[in-house]
Amino acid sequence: MSVSKKRQRLERERRGLGRLAPYRAARRWVTRRVRWIAAGAALSALAALIVWLTDPFAAPTAIDANGERVSVGPIRTPGAAPRIGRLASDFVLPDYEGKAVRLSDFRGKVVFLNFWATWCTACEREMPDMQRLARKYPDEIVILAINRGESSGRAEAWSDARGLSDIQFVVDSQERVARAYRLGSGMPQTFFIDPNGVIRSIVPGAQSFAQMEQRFLDTRALGESAASR
């Protein structure tokens, strides 16, 4: 084949490739779009799975003593109201391990029911005295500290860092119990509940150890007096 014919053939091939170039570019564009759509669908499915597994609006639960999963929050209690002289509203909340803790389980002891949060400096200030009170009267009082509106992990890290092992911590992440007790935004807030489940004192703000102890003694005495009637 002569040199001129080879050149003519190469020229024809070049022109042919030129005519195919737009089609090849279109095919590459379509391929990329398909890949992007597939990746987007996979990411959407993954996001949906994560939301399903960690839905912040799902009703929280806890594990009871029988190993069964139970709903948490306030429990309808006849005659109860967040006022002095009335029964304290019963509730179930999870502890740091997800185990169900029920207020009425502590009947027979004074309950120091305290609402707190990790950002509350006044809460932090009174916690050591709460632990001191629990250690002084281990058979007569339960310090039940309800974390408001935070995750169990955050609350646990905070309390563990301060060595508050004598306090029973539970978590009210959706603040359902806080609303049942008609709390405002201020904390800490404490309810002294006698062994019969009756609220004897409501204390807004932090307390000193002397104040805590005196209110505990008064609550215990009122409970004993009511029980002897």
C-alpha cells in the first residue's frame, strides 16, 4: 500500500473517531450519572437505617427486674400531685445501664428526689453533700437524682468523674417526668418524699448539708407520725 493511501485511510479513521466522540462523551456522562444516583440511593438507605435505629422521637424503654422491656416515664397515680402533702407521682426511668428504676420501689425510705443537669453549676455544688447524706443514713434515705434532657452517656461520664457512687442516678432524656412534676427551667429542684410516698418538702435551688439533713429528719418524722395515726 502506497504512502498516500495509508494517509487517506488514517484520515478516514480519524474522521470516524471524531464523529464517535460525542457519543462516547455522552456514554461517559450517563455512566457517571448512574453511579452518582446509585451512591445517593445507598447513602439514603444508610441514613434511614441509622434514623430507624436511633430515632430520637421513639418512646424510650428500660429493662425491668424480669428482663422485660418496659416503657419509661410518669405513671398515672391516683391522688398524686407535685405539691406538699400529696402523693408523689410514680414513674419509671432507666439507670445508666438501662435498667428500670421505679419511684414506688423505695417505699419505706425517705426519698431525696433531685432534678439536675451536667451544665448546672449549683447542681454540681450540692452533689457531694447529697452523697455525704446518703452515706450517713444508708438504711433510711435514697438519693434519687434525675438527669433532665441529656443522654445517659453524658450524665454517666459527668457523675463518674466526680465519684458519686452512693447516689442512684436515672435519666429523663425526654423530660417527661420533669413535666409531670411541673418543673420550670431552674435547677436543681428537690422533693423530699416520706416513706409513705407523700411529698413533705419542695426545695428550689442548691442546699447545704445542714439544710439537707434537717429536711430529711423532718420528712422522716412526718412520715412516722402519719403512719402511727
